[in-house]
Amino acid sequence: MDILLSSVLGDLTSRSINFFTSKVSNRTLFDVKDRLHKVLLRAQVIIDEAMGRHITNQAMIIQLGMLRDAVHRGYYMLDTYIYQPNNEEEAKDQVMRQYSSSLSIVNSVKCLCLSSRGDGLALKELQEMVDNLSSMIVDANELVLFLTSYPRLYRQPYSMHLQLAYCMFGRQMEAQQVINFLLHQQPNSVEDLDVMPIVGAGHVGKSTLVSHVCKDERVRAHFSGILYFHIQGFADDDLAAFKDECELKHRNLVSESNLEGRLLIVIELIGDINEDSWSRLYSTSKEYAPKGSKIIVTSRFENIVKYGTAQTLTMKYLSHEAFWYFFKTLTFGSMDPKMHPRLTHMAMEIARMVRRSYIGANILASLLRDNFNVHFWCKILAFLRGYHRIHFSRFDEHPCDRLNQNRPALIMRLSTSSQEIVLGHRYQRFSEEEVPTMKIQDVMYGSVKVDGKFEVLSWRSPIPPYYSYVHTCETREIEARSAKRKRTI
């Protein structure tokens, strides 16, 4: 009897300890998550305050950039932990798993799956993020004190819009670096023009960054005029027409009577340029531009780095964490993602498929926002999984990778399984130029009838320089295939 009682008490004690430990662990995990949220808010306050001021200290700009990146990682980790689907939701979303085999191909980025790693590891990773952010906030104490000594920026309507789609996201530090270069005055004895190269992949935001910098009131007040020169393929004719083809984007009326007023020349290189061509272009610029003028040159090719006299700005795509913050804000708008955990989880998967593409993010965010229901989002997610699976089986490449390099890519149609479309060359048109009325989302997700060759509007940017991106397209009927085989375009 004593042995039986001892055994029962031992079992009860063991269960009580396990129950108590589980409760403590869950409460601790919740507390750490709540602590991370509060620390993120504190860091966000510092960043928002800094974004509204004209900071000239390069070290402070770098420190703020590191804090901003850490905040994006923190929000991404928090969202990944919070918005994990439970078993009941997974049972309802069987359609979402229709093409689950493609996930290993689509998701080249290792996402955080905290719930599957166990509470212990989740608690450790969250705590590490809390400690890291808390340390960075402490290190920023002096930065916060110095912020008040910097003047506030002019408040411009396009950058104060409530919707993130109407402002330049994630490039404030880079913009400030360019502004500091433009406003810095060289000694009077310097005769050469200062040149700042800006390099980066296609559609990473080089033109957008320069356009926003040139709209800054401090830059406009510093130069009597801002000129743009687009070079497709440099030749002697381009050099001869330099003065005539430069597009005047701004003229400072206060300095209009000052014929020696300094100019800002923005040169956008569509192709590459050799050293001899650059020397001739630079010499012509010196003859044309008064003393104190400056040049910004943008290109996809790193060859232009050696032509610069100032530190080169290399632009990269947003981090996955920053892109998720951007995509989530566009998709949910004024709605709180916390009130829609299933939709948020699906949005995270869709964001990974877009591969940090601004155009893709805007197209899908608009589509999801206009059809805000679980069944439609499940349908879109299943369609995208199937589309990416087919594209990988045909080309061994992600469609966004091919589109970013302006190479032909395949798209499917949601409304029919018998037709596919090849996206050909993509080119950009200026705001005053005509563009097709047919949009790519109407073709992929709508019921628009298309046949043969046609043009489609991929996206019209609502922010400077207001480019419209147009694709040439061709429809193809899908033939029955007995076996999978790769095909190139």
C-alpha cells in the first residue's frame, strides 16, 4: 500500500512539476515577446525622430542605418513567431498545400520558424534580439542628445502621405549621404567637378533616390539649375547633343540672374561607358557647367566607380526583413495585421515569393488589399505556388530573377490553364508618355482576353520620377506534355 501511494504521489508530483514548468515557460515566452515589442517601439521613436532632421555626421547616419536594420529584423522575428498557423487553420487551408512541394524551391531564404523549433529555442532567439536592440538603444544615447542640434527637414507632402506607397521606403540614410555630398563646398582653388557614382542592380531604386534628393528644398536652393541627361548607348552624337538634350528639371528663380550659378548634372547611364567616352563627357561637362557644379552618375555597371571623386554609393535590394515590413504595410493599409493572423501568415509566404521586387510587391499588395478575404488569398497563394513550380521546372530560375535582369519570363493565367504568356522586354516610359491601358494583374488574375503579341502595363510608379513600366508580351497555347522537359526562350 505504501509502495502504491508513493508511486501515485510521485506521478502526481512529476505531473505537477511539468505543468508548472510549462506554465512558467509559456509566461516567460510571452513576457519576452512583449518586451521585444516595447523595445522595438523605443527604437522606432529614435529612427522616426532622426528621419525628420538634417543629419550631416556620417558616423551618425551609419549608426542609424544599423539600428533601422535591427528594427526590421526584430519586427520580422516577432511576426514570424506570432503568425504561425495552428492545426485547425491548416486543415481549413488544404488548397494552400496543393503545391507545397514547390516551397523548397521557391523559398531560397531561410525563414524563421520559431514555433517548429520549440519554445526553448524561440525564447532564446527572442531574448537575443531583445538584448541586441537594448544594447543598440543604450549606445544611441549620445546620438539622441545630438539629434536636437540638427535642424528639422522641410515637410514635403509626398513624403508625409499616410500611405507607404507614396513615399520612398528604406532609403533615407542613402538620400542623406547624397545630400551631404551635394551641399559640401570644396575650397575655392578646386577647379574640377565633383562626381558621385551611384551603382546598383536594375530596378533597385537609383533613379527614385536621385529624384527624391533633387526635390529636397536644400538642394534646390543650393543649385541654380538641375539638369538630367539619359545616355542609352554613348557615342559622339550624344556628346554633341549634350547641351541640347539635357532636360531641365529645376531652375532656381532667385539665382536666375546669376549666370555663373552652379549646376547639378544628373547622368543616367543605361548602358556601360568606357574610359575614353567618360573623359570626353566629363570635359564637356566642365566647359558647360560653372565652377562649383556637381555631377551624379548612375549605372548598373561598377565600371563607373573609378570615375568618381567622392565615395561611391552602392545600392542593394532591401533586406528580406525590411521588405516584409514594406509589403505588410502596403497590403494591410489601415487594418491591423494582428486582427488577421491567418491572412498575415499567407502574406509572409507571398512576400517571400516576390523576391524583394518593388513592382511585384505593389501589384500583389493592391490585389490582396482589394480582395480582403481568406478564400481569395488562399487561391492566390496556391496559384503562385503552382506558377513558380512550373517556372522552375522549365527554366531552373525564379521568374523575378529573370525579370530583374530584363530577360524573358513565363507567366500563367489564373482564369485558364490552357494559355501561358511570355513576358519579353521591359522598358520604362516617362510620366508624359502614353502607356497601355491593360495591366498585368488584369492578365494574370483577371478574365481579360488576350491573344498574339501585345503590350501590358506592369506598374505606374506614384513617386518621383513617376516612371511607367511596360512589358511586351506574347501568348502561347499550352501543349500537352507527356513528360517534363526544360525549355528556353
